[in-house]
Amino acid sequence: MRIAVIFDGVSALGKSPDLRILHAVEAIEMALVDDGHEAVRVPVGPDGRWMERLRRARLDVVFNLCEGLDGVSALEPAVIGVLELLGIPYTGSSCAATSLCLRKHLVNTLLDRAGLPVPRWGVVRPGGSIPAVGFPAICKPAAEDGSLGVEQRSVVRTGRALAERVDAMHTLWDEVLVQRFIDGREVNVGIVGDQVLPISEVNFAAMPRGMWRIVSYRSKWEDGSDEDRGSVPQCPADLPSELVAELGGIAVAAWRLVGGDGYGRVDLRIDRSGRPWVLEVNANPDAAPDAGLARMALAAGIDYTELVRMIVAGALGARRDASMPTDEHWMLSQRLSGVPAGW
């Protein structure tokens, strides 16, 4: 098959290139070639030329590694929308599901109404009242990913500290999520197709004394920092089988609720009493060979080439409600809308 690998070309090919993106692209390309496919690299940029390249490329599928444009995660769904408009099969979740997962408070509302465990939360906008969620509390941008805006000062113990943190965040973000902080173990549940992967835990044993045990921006992106060394992934997690089953059931329910497709990751916390709480549902998480999804897959006996193969197979078998309807689709839609045959 002829498969395009698309990615944030502004970040990866700019004056200060993001080598993480390029390494992921190269790893995906190598896996595709090893599996007998032709890989076509297509950087996504603001000028739109990438759209024409895709339209003319005669592709069988697009492997979507584009998590935003110039690092702006809010533009990730727009890229997926182009793929849907062009009618090209693509890996990962739809534009609608990805947009939803980027709005943490909307996801929380869905999960809560479905009876899934979510820590108490609220959203505060500039000039608005700060929701009472109890302490300690954690503040995050309501519509970002990659732990952007999350640092040690994000967790607060008092109303005054909370107000100061919210005010500081409002200099950059209009919507700030305020949520009860769950002090306990943090785990990640990976999903590929219908398969739940072995659960991974963030081991905070080496986190410096006096620091909150959280996965901050520095934990994720500053290699060798104290917070990076203090948040080490461990897969599979050492958990009782009953808890593993409970976490997997909650994660799958949350994933289906947001309309996730292809592959995803659900992040949870386990409080001191052993009760799980959903923190986030992540559509199209990092698919690099050294990222969490690949680590969880390897623990299940799935090597990287096989993981890429599974993701591509999922794209080819995906049912996209947003795809352009065929004549047969229209006829069925009309019949289900009560239109008489031959109308």
C-alpha cells in the first residue's frame, strides 16, 4: 500500500526543529517499509500545499502523526477534518472525537453523567468565580495536551494560592480547569482497536522530597530534569488482577463514550482507598517507539512493527460517520428518515 505519514512540519522543520517528531516519523516509515508498504512523508503547514499533495498522491491510507500545527494542539482536529473532506482513510480518532478530547471539562461532563468516576471539577473564565472543588486542587488549561501549563505550582492547598494560580494562567488561557487533586498512584491504560494493553504506572518514588507527584510539562519534555527522573513509567504495573480489570473496564467505557477510534490512552489516578478516578481521555496519543503506547504494546508481546500494522489495519476498517456519503448511503439514510422508495 501507499501510505502517507503526516506530521507538524512547522515544528519539525523550523529553525529549532523538534527532533522528537522527526524520530517518530522515521520510526513509522521504517515500520511501514519493513511491512512491505511505500511510505510518503508529508509535512503539514499553514500554506495548504500539503492538502494538494495528499489529494494527488493516490494514497491508500494516511498515518496521522500531526498533533497540532506549530505546537498548537487546537489545530489538530482541523488537520483531521481535511482528511475527512478528502475521503482518505486515516489512522486514529475522528475530528469530532479529537476535538472533544481536547476539551477536558466537556469530557468530564460526559463521564460524570455516565456514572464514571471523575474528580470534582469546574471551569473558571476571566472574571468568573472559582469553583469549590476542595483541597488540594490542581489547575490546568481546559483545552491543551502534553501537560502544557502543568507545573508544581499547579497544585494548591489554599483558596489564596488557587486564586493566584488561576489569575496567572488567565494571562494565557481563557478557560482554566480547576479539579480536586487525587493524591495517589497514576496509571495509563492503552487501547488499540478493541484490545486493552497492559497497564502502565508512573513511578514517583524518585520524585524529590517536597514535590507533588504529578506528570508535569517538565516531566514529559525536559529530559534529565528532576521531575523527569522522578516520574518513571513502569509497565506492567504491579496491581491486583481485580483492580486491573476495573481500570480496563472504566477506560474502555470512557473511550467509547467520547467516540474514540483506532488507538488511545486513558489516564487515571488510584486514591489511597484504592478507588480509580479518570483524569483524561487522550485521542491519538504519542505513537513514537519510546512513548507509552509502544511500551504498553511491547509488554503485551506486540513489537513496534506489529503495533503500526494494527493501527493501519484499524484505519482501513474504520467506519467514519463524517465520510462523504455514497448513493447507497443516501438511499438508506432517506429510507430510515421515512422517505418512500422512488421519491
